Amino acid sequence: MVDGTKIKANASMDQNRSYSGVVREILREAEETDRREDELYGDARGDELPEQLRTAEGRKQALADAKRRIEERKGREVGPQEPAGDVEVDPELVLGRGGRRGGRREWPRVARRELESRREREAEPIPRDREDRLFQALGRLEENHRVDLAANDAYQRWRSSSRDTLGRVMKGYSKPYTPPLVPDGQVNLSDPDSRVMRAKGLPHRQAYNVQTAVTEQQIILAAEISLAAADFGQLEPMLDRALAHVSRHGVTEQPEAVVGDAGYWHTEQIEAITDRGIEVLVPPDGAAREGKRPGWENERYEHMREKLATERGRALYALRKTTIEPVFGQIKYNRRVTQFMRRGRAAVHSELRLVAATHNLLKLHNHWIANTA
């Protein structure tokens, strides 16, 4: 059984900042009083970037000076600033994921996913010092911006040399695209890896999406962290992670079936898992929806609906509610693990694994008690 739940991060939504907000805080921290901020903004609203910060070179120089003043005040030496590395976008990554259908918007979306995968591998720790976190947040927003610009340039090069399905040269857009001059989006200053998410029946909060794969006996085989609020795209990765964990202990047997709710519907992943000889039960229609999802009426979806309507399908899917959902109840409500204590994806992942390990130990303890009674 595969499912996800949101667990609050050790961060507040009040600490989310836009690029201009991070810049203003860095400049304010660089001065002992608000005098410098008043000189920069004057009678303006305060949410605009100052004139000298509206170019890449102006921002680079102003922020370098601010960092130097902050480091000098702390008595630390300021090393040479490493130039930002070039960002490249591989067209094969986009075209292999439906880039022809997604068009221009798909390229930065795929590039951002690759960037997040790299950040996950590097596991950059979250600094304790707030001013260090400010510069880390600034670096992330600027890196996001460079990736978006590189993705747009890659798309332009691909489109100018590509042809459509009829062999015709692809023409440009009637509406020209102008990328933003400064990074968009927001970053949390307390935990930049966390995201604003909303769980069912709860308000938005700064959180992580915890993904788990469990057995019929409520044993957690895999527990992972996702930065996306939706469960889409997590089915096959969670299966692979669970199988990798048990294989290290000499278990090579595959599960008979993988069960997830409607949020896990991913056609390519379902077909890939089925080709491996594992039955997949994921409803194409959400529980809150009456009738079929509009447009989801072809043979693929009907086959899954028919399978879920069989006696075996109903029994397996009903087992999901009594298997994986109680695991979340035991962790979040019985054990009061409703918020992570650590910050950053790598640290939170370690904390989650500790929670999962102790959950399994409690299950093992109860099993021993039941067998000796």
C-alpha cells in the first residue's frame, strides 16, 4: 500500500519571502539602523527593487558589499565569491516526458525537476545563522531564475530547428515570450526545502509530503520526503525504494499487488509496474467525485474500473484503509509526530526514517507479546 500525508515543517509561513523581500532583508541586516533602507526606498511602497538592483550586475555588486559588511561585523573573513555555474537543459529530458505536448511551459518545469533532484543528491544543510540563511535563500532563487532562462533558451533553439508531425518548419508564437528580469516565486527563510501545502480539511501550512509504502501488517518498507504537494508521480519510485530496502535483507519476492488512491494515477508508471508482473490497483476517479472523471473514459480507465469492481479488487482496495491510513494515525496522533524538529530535506529525511524505524519496532514488540501471551 502506498500513500502520503503532510507533516508540518519546522518553519512558519510568515518566513516566506520573494526575491525582493530577501534582498531588502539582506540590505537591512547589513546596516545597524534603518537609515540605509530609508535612503534606498524613500517614499516608495517598499516592495520594489531599488534602481541599482534592477540589473544583474547591480544586484551582484550591492549584495556582495552587503555580505562583506555582515561578515566583517561578525569578524569572519570574506572569501572570493565563486561565479555561478552555467546551466544546461537536455532536450531529451523534455521530449521524453511529453515536451511536444507541453510546449514552452514544459521546458522550465522539467528543468526545475532536475534542479530539485540535484539539490536532493547534494543534501545542502540549512545554516543556523539567519543571515547565512538569507544568502542561501537568495542563491536558490537566483539559481531557479538561471534555470528558467536556460530552459527558455533551449526551447527556442529546439523550436527553431524542429519540424512538426507533417515535416513542416515550426513557426514562432504570435505572442512573444519575455522572461522575468528578476527571480519569481518565494522561499522560506527558516527551511528553504519546505513548501506551502494543504492537507484535506486543513488550512495551508509549511510542510513536507511524507510518502510511505507499507505491508498488510502495517510494517513500513519505505518512507520518503516529497516537496510536491500532490502524490502524482510517486507510485513507481516508492515501489522501487521499498523493493530496494527489502532486497538488502535477502528478500527477492515481489508483491502481488500495489494499491494507491486516485492521486497516484500515472498512466506510464502503472503500465511499467504491470509489465513487471505486479498488479496495480489505483482508481481513476477520486472518492469525492460522483461518476466518472470527464475525459477518462477510454479502454485503459474502464479496465481499471472493472478490476476494482471485482470481489478481489474491492477487497484489496478496502484493505488500504485498514492498513496504511492507521499507520499515519499511529504516528501523528498516538505518538504526536505532527511536526518535524529538524530543517532541510536531508535532515528531515533522517528524522522520518527514525520515526519509521521506531514504528516498526513497536509493531515487532506487539507481535512478540501476542505470540508469548
